[in-house]
Amino acid sequence: GAVVSQHPSRVICKSGTSVKIECRSLDFQATTMFWYRQFPKKSLMLMATSNEGSKATYEQGVEKDKFLINHASLTLSTLTVTSAHPEDSSFYICSGGQSTDTQYFGPGTRLTVL
Amino acid sequence: KNEVEQSPQNLTAQEGEFITINCSYSVGISALHWLQQHPGGGIVSLFMLSSGKKKHGRLIATINIQEKHSSLHITASHPRDSAVYICAVFPNTGNQFYFGTGTSLTVIP
């Protein structure tokens, strides 16, 4: 089946620094990728829809200047957490697919901000 | 209101037992996914379903579109099956997934 990878799988950073998370589709082209965040003991919540070659669409309550999304190619979307704070510590997951309902999930990235 | 409900929330089983995890949803869907999340967080996609039944090794997933219900079965459960299992649905009129809160499974040797 199709594969989506994320890098890094875990990252620890100091408060105030920026962290970039990559989401790659390994064997298909994805014009749309989705970024999710998982809060402790909660289900995943959609943060934003990443569109290749255009601006991302952010969900209500998600700061676009804090969570920068770039979808520069059909196989790569990046999420940059800028000026990270401890409350940004979370599990971030992307999904991608050749259509919006045929989506494959990445393994996730655990971010810890000290 | 949750579009996706899973049951049970927590499940403890003895090794070898047959396990069933249920997912009910309230919207018309074009696809349903079962995901596995191990301690430490990594997500593994187990199944994507739009109808019928799929089997992979000891795992079986079924879906009843009319009843808006899906089940994930694990036969001959093993401690390595211990994980959180998450149901995710993609509505046929929507543009994002809706996720259940997950079922935490512990299989005791």
C-alpha cells in the first residue's frame, strides 16, 4: 500500500526555537496533505490542509503564523512550529493521498519543547 | 457531539483471547480507517474500508454502511497487540477526517 513518512519521529527543542517536520509521500503524488495534532487522551484534531503550490487552509483557532505549512512539491509538505513553547509539545501527524478520501497516515512526530 | 464513537474505551484481555473493538459513526462516509498507535506514539494504518470486510494476518475489519458501524477483530491476541486503536472516518460531504478517541488495549501474557 501507499506509504507516507514523517521526519523526524521525535524531536526535543528549547523554548523559543523553531522546529520543522517533514511529511513525504513515498510512492504517490499528493496535491493535498493534512496536518493533525493529538492532545493527550484526545482524538486527533485537524490543524490545516496543505495544498501543493498554494497557501494552506487553517482550521479555526490554529495560528498560521505559528504553524507554517509549505507544500512545495507533490511529495513533500512541511510543518514548521515557530518560536516553540512548552504548550506546543504534542504529537503531530500528517496524511496524504491521491484523493481526499483515500488518505494514508504518516507515523507521526513527537515534539517536546523544554 | 462526536461524529465517531468507539467502544470500549479500555480493554484488557488475556493472551490468546478474541478481541472486538467497535466504531459507530453518525455521518455518511466514503472511507473508514483503523489506525494503531503504540506507546510512544507511532501511528500505523491497519485498514482502509469502504464496504465489506478485510483481513490481514490476525486482524479482521468489517463495516456495515447501512448501520454506520465498523468492527476491528483481533484473533489469538498477543501482548504485542497492546496499543491504542483509533477509528477515523472521511465523510462523503466533508473535507477532513473525524477520529474516535481510541480504544486502549492491553493484552496480558
